[in-house]
Amino acid sequence: MAQSTPETAPLQSRNSLKDKFRAVVAIPCCNEFDTLPETLKSLEVALATGDFADEVLVVVNVNQRASMDSENNLATLKWLEEFETPLQLAWLDHVTEDRAYPEKFGVGLARHQACTVGMSLIDETAPIISLDADSPVDPNYFSAIFGYIENHPGFLAGHVNFKHRHCGTTEEKLAIEIYERHLKRHRQNLENANSPHAWYAIGSTILCTKQAYIKSGGYHVRRMAGEDFYLLQQLSKTGCRIEMIEEALVFPSDRVSDRVPFGTGKAVGDIVESGRWLTYHDHCYRDLGQLLDAVEQGVANSAAEILDAVPKSCAAWLVGRKFESVWPKLGNNSRDSKMLLQKFHEWLDAFQTLKLIHFLSDNSYARVPMEDGYQ
């Protein structure tokens, strides 16, 4: 029997909060007493730069699983209670009084609770902004976000730009530079292939409106990792275009981490250990682009005709996913070609696109070293 989702702790603050805000910033915080102060102080500067100090609610969810040592998180809670700041700052205590999470819950629940706790205090079109406790922001951060939203009516979801900070050793610095190039190269190549899933899945960069968050279902509360990727995917599947806010910049940590089985911390550790990082061959994206073009240009064609038009490498993968029976079903459930393409991209979603690239890497185009000169 599945465990029920833990209730959200009461929202706490040193001061009485306003009745309405322009945005919510949601920060999960677990054993990050050493990094949270710098991040909050960067928000002070960014809000002051744009004169938004009273317009943004910042929610920190101090959380841990019940089996974890609480010393670091207790220090964070004490610091928050004493921290004098112009921020509209509030926090959740999922550490004391048996409020720590059961073992099956982690960052997915922590992000979701931080996002939703302030929803009654913002309008439907106001942004919910995800951040991390170890990720300070640029002074222009809020000015860029609010400016972009004002200039793009109908904005629903997107992400900001990022540049990892160099906090660790020389080896970690080189490793994060390699991995960041891999992430940016991957996104750019997806965009060049005209994939609608060309976005960064980095938790500290994501934002969406309240209405989009609710419609998508929000962060998956049972995910221990990858919750950022799956939120973006669900936002995309519920009709959101994931937009890039180039001028808003966040500075995630480059720390090595073994807390989750994948992601930046794991990648940095792997690069430090092995001295290299293998990225996807350009031909993977070329073939993906040809597949997407064949579907778009042949939207009225049969599955067999589309399979004849795509690269043989992709055709094998499509056959393995039973495309011949899927395509007519998608067509039968679509009122026009536009809806059919939308349903196809929901079927070939971000996760399946990545699986296709992995298939091509394993069977046609071997991965290549990201940096031949890494020492």
C-alpha cells in the first residue's frame, strides 16, 4: 500500500506577510546551511535592483527524511528565525515535531510544497519560480524575468539561463565546464533539429505560471531525482511552450554529489573520476531532425510511408515502439493535422526523445569525448 503524501507544515515568517504578491520563489533546502545565506542575499540584491522588494514571496522548505541527521537543518531553521532581511521571507519546517519526510519522499515533495504554499497569495498568471539553496542569482534576475513576461503576453512556462559557479577543486572546475558545455550543446542541437523539447532540465532555472503549474500537476511528489525534467515535460504536454529567458541568470553550484543517481552533481563526480565525458554524436541530432521533418511534411501519410522517409536508424527505433499501430490511433483521435502533430510530440515526448538519442548512440553513432584535452 502506497504511503500517503505528508501534509505541508505551517508557513512561518518573522514578519506578517502581504495579502498578494507578484511572484513566488520556491527553494528546497536540505543540509545547506552553508549555502542558503548567500542565495537569499543575492535575492535581496536582485529585488532591490528592480525595486521589487515587497512584490515577491520567497519560501524556503527546510526538509529532510526522518533517518537523516538534523544538525545542519536545525541550524538553518535557527538562522532563518534570526535573519533580518527586507525580503518577504517565509519557510516550512519539515525537520522538527515529526514533520520530517518518510523515506519514500525527497526533493520532488520539497519543491512541490514550496511552490504551492504561496499559491493563494498570487494571481493565476503570476510566476512560480524554482530555485535551489546553493544557487545565487544575478542582480538583473527579477528585472529580466518580469520584463520578459511583460513583453511576451500569454507566457506560461520557461527557464532562465545559467552558469555554474566554481566552488570546488581545480578538477571539479574543469569537470563542470565540460558538463556545462555538454548541456548547452545538447539543448542547441535539439533546437537545431526543431525538437519542441529543447530545454534545460535544471531545477534552479524553471518557472511557470500558477495556472500552468496546477494544470500540469506540478512537481511529482514521489520523485527523488529528475523532478525538474518531468515537470517541464508535463508542462509541455499540457500545452505550454517552454520559453528561454536569456537575460535572467542563476549560478548553480558545481558540487560533487552522490545524493541522486543522475544530474549535475553525479556527472561532475564521474568526470573527476574518469577524466572524460562522452557526449552525443552530431549525427544523432541530424537523424532526429530528419525524423521530425518527415512526420511534419508527411502528416497525411501512412505509418509505412513515414517509416520509408525517415533514416533507417530511426525507423528501427520507431518499429520497436510500435509506430505502425500508434500513428493511425493518433490520427483517429485528432480533428486536424495540427492536433495530430501535437499528439505525436506528446508521444515522442522529451523522455522518449532522449531514449531515441541513446538508441542512436548505442547502435549507430558512438558517443564522442566532450573534451579531448581534459586532464
